[in-house]
Amino acid sequence: MHLYILPSQTFLSCQICGGLRFGRREVKMTTTGMTFFDLDWMNKSAEGAICVRCGFVHTFMGNAHQWVAPDQVDPADLPDDPLAERPAQ
């Protein structure tokens, strides 16, 4: 999946490798106090966008992002991928 960032109106590229595709999963935002009292389950959750190339997890809270299926994205709208294969010259 691609991740569209609403405030900047751009697609996310990985901060580490520049990848453009991400998996998603819930990420618990643990706090020391809740852990001390064994109440980790009460911590808030965020949404993790996991780069499928390098595994770096980008964390988002709130609703300022939108998941978009790759077949719904015009490749011209995506940022440049620094590790994408380039045609031989």
C-alpha cells in the first residue's frame, strides 16, 4: 500500500531507504506509568506504516493520513525512489 499524507498532500517515502510501499499494523504507545501498574492495554494506539523494503516503522496518530492501493496511484504522483532500478544508459 501507499500512504498519502493529507497536510502536505504528498505520498510518504521511507525516511531510511526511500521506499514507497508500506505494510500497516497497530502500534501501542506504551508509557512508563501504565507499564508500572501493569496496565499497558490501556495505552493509546497509533498506526504503524512499515516499509516493505527495509522494515523501518513510521508511526502516525490521528487521521492525517490515508492508505491508497497501488493500482489507484498514478506513478507520476509518487516521490522519486533513490533505490529504484534505472534503465541502463
